Amino acid sequence: MKIVPETTELVFFLGGHDLEMITIRDLLIATSGVRFHDKQLAWGARASDYRSEIDEALANGKIPVLIELEVDVALPEAVIIDHHGQRAGSEAPTSLHQVFELLGLPPSAWTRWHTLVAANDRGYIKGLEAEGATREEIVEVRRADRQAQGITEAEEAAAEACLASLEERLGGKLSLVHLTHARTATITDRLEAALGGPGFRNLLIISPESLNFYGSGEVIRALVEAFPGGWYGGALPERGFWGIDYGSPEVTSFIERQLRALRNVG
């Protein structure tokens, strides 16, 4: 992350909405003199979604700060904030941590809620548990995250129906769900033992236009190498998530082969 001397030189551009991005927005609002743009985009947002606003900032001598935006345009100068892909990891700073540091805020401004939001974004339920989160805190964080993503009651209901056809494969090493939409949190939250679900070791969610895997970091590393063009992150190298914009049976069989080859799969 590039650190610049004055936040007045910066203009922030917000990526896809989830609880972390909403929390970052709240932090920017609370910090005097900070300018930002938020088009309330979904995951997969790109710098080109803000093309005219970025051009205006550069023309005015400002430095764009791109937060979880795919850099699909040429920029003479910018600060890139993210913690997916090569920037992911259990020890890597989350985007919330990076923005907090960039703003030069004092440690006293970091709250318990910030800790929970960052833990959720980096490590999901296990990350929250590692921070000593209570069941009530975990429930509230996950509820707030689904709300921030814009998940509807209809999507929640559809996920409930899809869970009726959940498949357990490889002796329980892999749970597989066919979901009728792309809001995977509606499935992961329902399966989580900490939220009253049956739990899972590794999870594959196949949606109409994408495929998402949650679980073993070794499998994720293999997927990144074998199927370029996807996205990944989480508390790597131990556990995390990976996804790609298609649900090819080839990917499913690849995951199953990788899991068979592992001796211990948590």
C-alpha cells in the first residue's frame, strides 16, 4: 500500500458492497475532509465503473484510492487497497485495516465493531471465533453482512429450498449445493455450526453463472493454478474461498480429486 502525506490529496472509490465496505464508508464519512465516491456497486466492481470520476480527480491533482476495485484502466497514479488474490491471507491486513492506516487515525478510533468486521471479512466464522466473538456478536455480524450485500427475503427463501437437495460427497469431505442465485452467504450461514447449522468441512456451491468453493487452502491453491481468472481470499494458507464465473463439471471433478488426495481435510 502506498502511503501519501495528506488525506486531502486523496479521493476514495468504493468497490462492491458488503459489511466491510459499508464500514469503510462509515469511517470515511466520520473523517473530516475526506472525499469519496460510492455507486453502491456489487462484488466484481471495476475501476472503469468510476472512469469519469477518476479522470476528474486526476485532472484536479488528486490521487485515486481504489478499494477492492479491479484495475481495468490505465492509471498514472493510484493507491490500491484490497486483500483478495495475492493480497489475501490470515496475516494480511484487511481493506478496513488499510484504509484506517491510510487515514492516519489513532488506535483509539479502532472499535470492537471494527475488529469483528475485519475478522469476519478475513476469516468468516472461524475468524470471529478467534477474536472471542460471542454467539450474539456472530449472529449480528452475519445478519449485517447479508443486509449490506443486498440479499433479499426471496433469495433467503430460495436458499432454504435449495438446501433440501444438499449432497454429501467423499464421505463428508465435500458438501455440494446447487443454488438458484449467486448469493452464497445464504447457504454458508445456514450450514455454519456456530449459527445452528450442521457444519461442513468443504463446501461447493454451484450457481447458474458461477461456482464457489469454501474450505481447504491447499485445494484453493491448486484451483488458482489450474483455473486462472477466478477470485480467491480468506484466511489463507489454511482456509479460504475461491470462485469463478462458470460452473463447469471439470472444476467439480478437479476439486473432488484434490480432496481425495489430501490426508487430513478440516
